[in-house]
Amino acid sequence: MCDATFHPDLFAGKVALVVGGTTGIGAAIADAFAGLGAVVTVTGATPAECAAARAAPAFRCRDAVALDVRDAKAAAQLVDDLPRLDVLVNCAGVIRRGHEHITAVFEDVLAINLTGTMRCCTLARPKLKASGGAIVNTASVLSFFGGALVPGYAASKGGVAQLTKSLAIAYAADGIRVNAIAPGWVATPLTNELREDAQRSAAILARTPLGRWAEPADIAGAAVFLCSPAARFVTGAVLAVDGGYMIT
């Protein structure tokens, strides 16, 4: 999709890091950047996840590397190993539906979704400054709504939205643009439980004007746009990619 929408060498000579890019939305974004000429490294939560990504016939990235975003030393080593960096996309995230009222679970969700995003942005800043690069974080429609079963996820994604705005201000003098996408309801492993619940899925679709679940590739174009020259005066934006869910 992105290959047909954007100029095919839009990111030729650029290096991109997609944290959480082995599955779901992150994988679609990584593939879009690779298809537009970027040299892309993705991370996954486990070595097995990364091996599976590398083995996929459609894999177009340079490499897939296991990374726990809670591990500051490992994250720093990963960024240090990159020859340069033009694009950082933060997609690593977890949801523990029904368990996030337990304080330890709540804290762990924030450590991955929010603190992990901040950690990667901080580590990438010097290389992005050198290249005049861009960051895209992954917020959510739950950045704007509450979630009774997912207080940790909703709080973390609200935090990602505010973090994005704050870093956009802080990094502007370095020539780094910082934006976020806020996906709606996307068919990924994180939403299997909801999609398999006919009543809850129907309620989501009834509120979504476009009337369907998004595919991960539907989200990728927004991330590419925000890192492209077409968005050169866009920073601090939290762009909803939700099929109209938030306007109803």
C-alpha cells in the first residue's frame, strides 16, 4: 500500500529503527519504510519472535533484534550499534486486559509502554539530532478515553500522547520532529480477545464510521507521512488513525 502511495525511494539512504516491529502495527510500519528504501532494524520481545520475523518470506528489514525496553543497557547498546539514525518508531507495547488493577501489573505495563518509549527517545536523540530525524510514538484512542479493564494501558497511552507533545518542544531546537499515531481498533494479536467476542466487536464496529477493524497496513501510511518531508512543519501532533471512531 505505502509502496504505491509514496515515491519508492522516499527514504533511500535513511536508517530506521522500529521498536516493537516484529508483529502487528510495528511490523507493517517497518515493512513500509523498507519498501520505501530505508534500512530498517526492528526489535521484538524475544529471540523466538525475532527469528520468526526474519524467517517470513516477506521480511524486507535489515535485521530483527530481541530487546526488552525495560533494559536500559541493552537499549543503549542497540542504538549505539546503528551507524546512523533518521527515523525512530516506538511500537513496543503490552496490554493485560482484566489484570491491570493489580498494582504490579499496572506498573509493568507503564514500564514497557510509557517508560520504554521515553527511554528509546532519549537514547536516540543524539543520532537523530545529527541527521535531523523524526520520531513517531504509538499512542491510542485510549489516550483519550478510559478503559475499565485496562487502566494501565489507558494511562500509559495517555502518557505517550503527553510525552510526545513534551518531547516535541524539548527536541525542536535539535531539529527533531516528534509526533504520535493514535490507532483505533486494529486486527492484531493484542485485540484477538475483543475480535472473538461477537458482542464487543459489534459495539466497536457500530461506533466506527468506516465500519470495520483496521488492518496493520492501514496504520503504516500515517507513520510514513509523519516522518516524511511532507510533514516537515508537523511536530507534537497525535494523529488519530481510527476509521472515525473518535468523532462519533
